[in-house]
Amino acid sequence: MQRDKWRDIRAEIEQDIVEGVLQPGTKLPTEPELTAAYGAGRHTVRRAVAELAKEGFLSIEQGRGTFVQR
């Protein structure tokens, strides 16, 4: 098991944002969809998303979803 898989997921999502694959305002897939897409556990995906939110790439809106900021 890869210990820092969350870092890889964070880097992939960040790259998609920087390259314009994910545009500002785009809603990210749901947590279950992300876990399936990355073959990772829920906590791994949550950590990656939380780090991107802390860095200002994503906005987490309770009950609405997670959105690209820049």
C-alpha cells in the first residue's frame, strides 16, 4: 500500500486545475466517485481535497459540493 497516495491525488487534481481541465466554478465529482476514480479510500481522497482547499485551489461548501476556485 502506498503511504502517501493522497499526495498523488492532490497533484493530479492540482494539475488539472492549472492546465484548465477543471475550470473555476467546476464542481468536483462526489467523494464516492473520486474514491472509485483514484482507487483510494475515503480518508485518502478527503485529505487530498482538504489540502487543495487549504491552498486555495478548491472551495468546500457543506451540502453543495466542492468547487474549483482558480
